[in-house]
Amino acid sequence: MFATSLILAALIGSPFTPRAVVPVSSAAVAAVATPAAFNPAATARAHETSISVVPAVVGSATTTVETELGAIVATLGQDVPTTPGTPLAYVWTGVGVADGAYAVHVRLTDAAGAISDAIAPVIIDTEAPTVAFPPVLPSATQRGPVSLRASTADPSGVGAIAVEVLNQIDDPLGTVPIAVGTEGSGGTVAWNLKLRRRLLLPGVYHLRASITDGAGNVGRSDVRLLRVSRTVKARIIYSLPDAGNVIGLSFDDCTKSRDMLAIVNAFKAAKAHTTFFCNGVNVRSNPDAARAALAAGNTIGSHTWAHPQLPSLSYAEQASQIQGDVDVWWQVAKAAPTPFFRPPYGLHNAATLRAAGAAGFQWVVLWDVDPSDYLDPAPAVLVQKVVSHAHPGAIVVMHVNANTASAVPQLIRALRAKGLEPKSMDELFGASSYLAPPAG
Ligand SMILES: [Zn+2]
């Protein structure tokens, strides 16, 4: 009676207040459940709990699991003889029992008929935690630190917290662990913007908090945006010779929405991704196509605002051309063309590289295969021109136009027949395209 009334006293008033089950032990008997919270339906971990009953006297023990109201949901041992210091071991699977706080209740009757009780709290929790993840502070930065805070009110408490860092098309780049604070419901970290000891490059990032509750269930928050901008040193590339049997097709200008959507859909149908280097004026005119390209997982890069011959412009004019494209991508799609920049006609001078670096572009992506698709060759001719020059790691320059768009399905098939898989710049560079090169 003592034990049951104690549970009742502790638990009345809330449908699910796990910390209200107070452990009880006596001189005669103790009990512990490990883990103290679990999910009977889990496949990975914590799908049952092990119960150890430690008697200190000779007698007999009955071990049950009870609800908050003292109703027995499982009897683990009935009148089991006890030997001082020899534990009784049980496993409770909790199958078929509703989520909530329970008490393992041991009642030991000694040789003289005296009764002692022990109680071990145990929680069944099959639900993923709801994760609160407020906006990153500040949400725009050069090098951080930024404050990341995540918490939950999960009944079984917090096991672990991490923030997943993804690029703007939701490729995972790494995770930032957060230590659980002393209050036990969440934690905060001042993140220095480093993953694997490398600083995040300029760009727009998606951050999502993930919390593992005390029973092993994982919950994820909504995405929060982090915008990083600062000056970097731009590097020119023409191809990716170490990339393997892959090829980087790319489509410039993005003049017409219909043609861009046709290319997006052709890659979607082929289960592949590509890269668009759009002019800002066209991003502004074709916002739906711009967003569709991103939503399908393609890479976007900058191609300046209005397609000038950059070397004929001053540094300030070049910088303005590049920044205009960065700004419109943010306005239209909450996205950034960094870290990939392609100067119109491939024309560049020292000021171009400085201006690109100042706008946060790590990679100036030129090409080593040019099929002159702007001359509108017949699709079969265009395909033949690309395929005959294609090699592992090649970067191919083409344009968003109707003729080229109509050739894309055939082009992808022909490249695959040659053993070359088309990839986007994000895929070719991998997660490291968003991390500053290692120092030294
Ligand atoms: Zn162009």
C-alpha cells in the first residue's frame, strides 16, 4: 500500500509527467531499470528495458510494472525466493503498452512477514520529439560565431542534440553537436562556422536541429537559413581531371523560362543533375524556372547581372555586375550562386578574379569542351560534338536555348553509353566545395 499510494501521490494531476515517478528503495530491497526510457517499437536501440532487483534479506519478491494509477500492466516475477545480494534479473519489452510513465514495483516479504517496497521509474515513449529551433543568431555573418539553440519538451528527456548543416539544395555537409544543458531540455552552442576544421564558404545554408530523446526517438526541426558572405580568393578551373567517369554539363544565361524548364525536366527524367549559370536579369524575369532548377537539386552559379564583357569594365563595375546576380538569387529564391562563378564568354582579367573573390566566389568555372551550341546545330550534330570531345572530368559549356534543350535527353544517353555520368558542380565538387581549402 505504501508504495502504491506514494506513486499515486506523485503522479496525480498530469497525464504524462515521467519525472513524477520517484525511485524508492529500502534497506531490504532496491530496483533499477536500464534504460529508464525506451520505445518498444524501435528497431535500432532501446526497445526494451532490463530490470535488476537486489534483495538484502531472505524472503520472497513480487515484481510488477504499474501505471500511474497503480494498475498492473505486467507481472515479471511472483513470490520469487530471495537470497541476500543475489539479484533477480528481468526484461520488460513493454509491447502493447501505451506511452507514458510507469513504475517497476518490487514488493519483498521477509521471513518474519515484514513488507518492503522498491520502485524504479520507467518511461515508454514511441513518439519522435518535437524540436524547437529558433532562428540562427545572427542569420547573416562573415565568419561567425553564430548561436545555435535547440530544445524539446519530450517526456523522456534529451539524449543528444545536433544541428545538421546542409547546402541550399539540402545536401548534408556536416553536423554540429550541442551539449545538453543542465536543465536537461536542450542546449546552446556558439558555432564558429567550421565543419571538419574547415570554415564554411560564402553561401546560403540550411540548418536543421535534430534531437534524440531519452528513448532513442529522433525528431527534426524545420530548416533555418544562414547566410555567409566574405571575401575569398577565387580560383579558376577548366575541368576536374580527378573526378572519375563523370562529366559536368552546364547551361548558361537562362534567357527563356520554357527552355530552362525543359532542361530541368530532361535531367529530372534522367535522374541526373546539372548546373545553370544564369544572368541576374534572367533570374529576375524567370523566377519560377530559377526556383524549379534549385528545387530539382541542380547547382546554380553566377553569370553576372547583364552579360557584359567584364575586362572592358572597371573593378567597381565588375563588382556591381557580380553582386547584382547574388542579390537577385536571394530575392527570388532565398538562395546564392556562390561558390560558382562563370564570367560571360569566359573573359576575365585580374580585376574579375578580385571582384568574384570579394563577392564570395571560390570557384571560377570555365570549361574545356565547347560544342558552340549557340549556332543551333541539329541535335544529332550537337550530341556528336560533345560526345567526341567528352572525357572524364570534362566541363561542357552550353546555353539555355530551345535547340540545346531538345538535344539534352539524347545527349545524356550518349554520354552514358560512353561511360560518362553527367553531374552537377555540387556533385562534382562534393561537400568540400562549401568548405574553405585547408590552411597551408
Ligand atoms: Zn553567357
